[in-house]
Amino acid sequence: MNHSGTMLAGQDAVRHDGPVPVALVMTSFDPGGTERQMIELIRHIDRRRWAIHLACFHARGAWFERARTHAASLREFPITSFRHASAVREARTFGRWCRDLGIRVVHAADLYANVFALPAAAAAEIPVRLGSRRDINPGKTLGQIALQRAAYACAHRVVANSRAASNRLRLEGISQRKIVVIPNGVDTDTFRITPGRDGGHEGPSTPRTRRRVLMVANLRPEKGHDTLIDAAAAVLQSFPDATFTIAGGGPERDRLIAHAVRREVGAAFSWLGHRDDVAAIARASDIFVLPSRTEAFPNALIEAMAAGLPCVATRVGGIPEIVQDGQTGLLVRVGDPVDLARALCRVMDDERLASDLGAAAARHVLSNYSFERMSAAFENLYAAELGQRHASERRPMAS
């Protein structure tokens, strides 16, 4: 039974003396979108039916304890390079670990986990092997893409977190029948907004003027912080009291701060670094912006929408799957600071528009992108694939 008491497909095939053992393979527990989604999967999955055993390359990171606490067990397979002979030894060890635990499903969560775990699980004859695709290749080399594509050959299914990621898989030659789309989830309890007195929604703040712009993203080139800095110069001409808060750490920090100083907007920007209290920061903000150059399914965007912030984002990747332009947010052209500034000024200048966009965004995200929905989708996939493997094993061979 799932959380709502509905019989899952293939449930007869996954009966077990206890919860069915699943190996979830991650690289590390450093803060990131994939890490957050997988940790929330562990937290929300029905532990009466599934026991999640974590495998990783590096048992470290700010979220390590959070992950370990909710896992049935955790095992490190230290790998620093796939070119080193130790990678082969660790793959064999991983296969033995899976057999010793009676693992029935191997679920690889990211590029390096795909490359390591899927072939090793195939060699160990694990019944169900699931790969992942959670990006659209930002910063990936042709060699990495080719290596991951080869690993996908060992998977029964590849889970994409958006139609954009699914389309990318098809471009790389992955069969459509092999691809499953399961969108990311959001912590609805943390980001939920409260009904307003008029029956609508109140956002994280209801000022007469909206000037506090928030962007939550790691400081990497593909996130488009430089576009926001360029747009800020134009925004400040119309709204000199506007401020821009940037939450997220990364290698571009010094370059971006220097760029803001050169554009003479440095005083309007606050650089918070990595933060775990994003919900509180959202409540202290008025507008959310995401000027990315590439995105599959951005967690920060659905969190901001759940919090009732009017959002301005680029029309790229999986973002248009989440934001309906003019109804649940505003979409702008990629890499166009003029278009971005125009949209931000429009929200700042029109409180009714801002309020309507925020309320519609919250309703949409809270109805469609909860962690409970995401975990139920993975549970159904695990059960269905186990059921299919079980049926194949029972099917008589042709004479």
C-alpha cells in the first residue's frame, strides 16, 4: 500500500520478509539540488515497504548527517578517478555489497553514480537498475556524456526530472520507452503560505512596494548571475531603493562581486553564500529571479513559487514546464539583461500583478510538486519495475 492506501502496480512481486532493500547511489552530500531531492526521497518514502541503503563515493558534506539519519545503512566506495584500477575494485565491492544486502533495486542519482553503479549492478545481476538525468549537460565534456550514455545501457529505466531532460536523453539516443519523467518536489510544510483574509494568498511579505529581489543559485556561469547584475543597473535607474540578495556559494563569487562593482551596483547586492534557511530568506523577500542559461527543473524556483513570491525566470530548459508566462510568473529571454530588467520593473511597478502571480504560483506548485507526490512516484516505479522483472522470470521459455 502507498501512503494513501492505494495498491501499487507490481506489489505482489515485491513482497518481502521486511522492507524491500534499495541501494541509492550518490557522489557525496555537499549541498545541491540532486542531493536535496534524494535526501527528501529517503525521508518521505514508506519505510514499511522500502529500506534505503545509501552508497556514496565520499561520506562527507554539509548534509551527510541528515542523509545518514534516514538511511537503513550507509557505505562509502571511495573513488577519485574512473581511470584508476581502484575504481574496478570498488565496483566489484559494490556488487558484493548489493548481493550481501539482498538489494533488489539500484537507483543511481547523478552522472558519476550512473557511470559507477549501473554497470556494476548489471554485473551483479541486480533485478532493477535505475539511472538518473537531472540536468541538461551544463559543463559536461563530450567524454562524460558518452560515458554516461554507455552506462545507461545497463539501466532498465532512466528517470528524468523534467521533459527538457527527457528530450536531452532522446537526443543522446536513449529510447523513449526507457525514459520516465518524475519532477522534483518541494517541502510544502516549510514553504507553504497562509490564506489571506480575502480568501487569496499573502506572500512572504505584503509591502506597498516590492523592491527586495532574491536569487537562490550556486555561483556558476550557467546560472546567469552576470545577467542579473547587468539588469540591476537599469532597474536601479527606475527604482533606486531596489536590493538584490544572492544566496548560494560557488567558484564565481569573486568574479561576480567584481562585476557588480564595475557596473556600479555593488552596494545594492548582498552575497549570503550557501544557506539552509532559504524559506526564511524568501519570507524576507518580495520578488524571486532566476536568469539561468540552462536548467532542467530548478528546485529554488519551485520553492520560491510555493512561498508565494512573484517569479521572473528565463525561458529555458524545464522552466516553462513550471511557469506559465503571465499567469504563474514572467518568462524572459536568456542572456538578455534588458528583457530581465523590464520584467523586474513591471513587477515592482504593479502590486496587483505581483500579488496575483505569487498566489497563482503557490497554488500551482503546492498542488503538483510536493515531496509526497515525488516519493510516491518513485515507489510506484520501483514496484512496477520489480513486478515486470518478476513476470519475466516466471514466463516459460519458448520450446
